Amino acid sequence: MLPELSQLIDLHELDKEILAAEQQLQQLPEELAAFHQELETLEGEQARLQEELSELQKQRREAEAEVTDLEEGIKESRKRLLSIKKTIEYKAMLQEIAYKEDRRDQKETRVLELMEAIESVTRLLAETSQKLEDTRQALSRREAEVAAQMAQLKEERARLEKQRQGLREGLPATLLRRYELISQRRNGTAIAEVRDGVCTGCHMNILPQQFIDLQKGEEILQCPHCQRILFWLGDEAEEGNNLSRQVS
Ligand SMILES: [Zn+2]
């Protein structure tokens, strides 16, 4: 194989590694952003439940005050009942008392309903607060991990880029330009291995004469269909590939 072709293969491997590092460097902050979003949702839920709880407690205090007022009214009416002489007035007062007792019973039922609602919202609030606390802790752990991963990835990328720079300097400028042009057009894959006379970049057969030339390893050849720079690893590798394909 031509030494510059072998260098191109190395360059392609490096490009792929750098791309993978860059993708991870992009994904990690996105992962944290999703985590923050989850936390915000939980915080919103907690605030909503707290508001609901204080509204219910306010309603309970009001209903309880009304029960107290009605109780006092009933006591008052009973006292006045003792001083009433006329039957008609007596009857009217009894009716009033009965009406107030009915209202008081209704209010007491309302207080019980509110107490149940308060209990259920309190439970939900406790669950949400626990989830929020767990999420906060998990996020802070993940943030520390991500920071370490990012630092490592940046170091790795810098190391790979330095290596890539070295490789590029050793390649003829025209070949490098050709490699880059194809890379842009072919989604980062500028070179392709040929197996059994087929370009693995586009899965089409290359010309028989081209395959013969490729095997000679004297010039840089491109696939007539996808224009990728072709390489061939030899019969042994090809047999290995066939074997591994048969096994899998
Ligand atoms: Zn091709």
C-alpha cells in the first residue's frame, strides 16, 4: 500500500475519534439541561401543591370559625328561648335553632372534607419534596461527573488534534484537499475499503481493471460511484473479513 494511503487511513481514524469526542462534548451539557428541566418541573409541582395546601388550610380555618359562630348563635337562641312566653314566638325560635343546627352540621361535614383533602395534599407534597431532593442530589453528582468527563474529553481531543496536525503535515497538499472535499460531501467518510471488488462506502462494484490497479497499490484510486478514496487490505484481510462475516 502507498504510504500516503496508509496515512490517510490513520487520518480518517483520527477524524472519527475527534468527531466522537466532539459529539460527546455536545451531548453531555444537553443531558444536564434535560436534568435541570426535570428539576424545574418538580419545583413547579411543589410550589403548586404548597399553594393548594395553604388555600385548603385557609378554607378550613374559615369553616371552623363559621362552626364556632353558629354554635354561639345556637347557645344564644337557647338562652333567649327561656325568656319567651308566647307560643308562636317560642315555635319560631325553635325553628331558628333547628335551622342553625342544620347549618352547623353542614359546616362540620365541610371541615371533615377539608381535613381529608389537606391530608392527601400533604402526602403528595411530601412525596414531591422527596423526589425533588433526590433529583437535586443526583444532579449535583452528575454535574461533578460531567465536569470531569468534559475535562478528560477536551484533553483527549487536544491530543488527537495534535496528532492529526502531524499526520496532515506529512501528506501532499493536493491529496489532503481531495480528502477533505470528499469528506464534506460524504458525511465525514472520505475513504472506503474494497472487499470482493465492492466499495464498502457505497456497496457498488468497482471496475475489474480498477480492482487490479488497486491490488498493485501504486496509485490513489477513487470509487467511480461515490468518489471515495479506495484501499484494499489484501487477500489475507479479505479472507479474514469473509471468515468473520461467515461466523457472524
Ligand atoms: Zn463507492
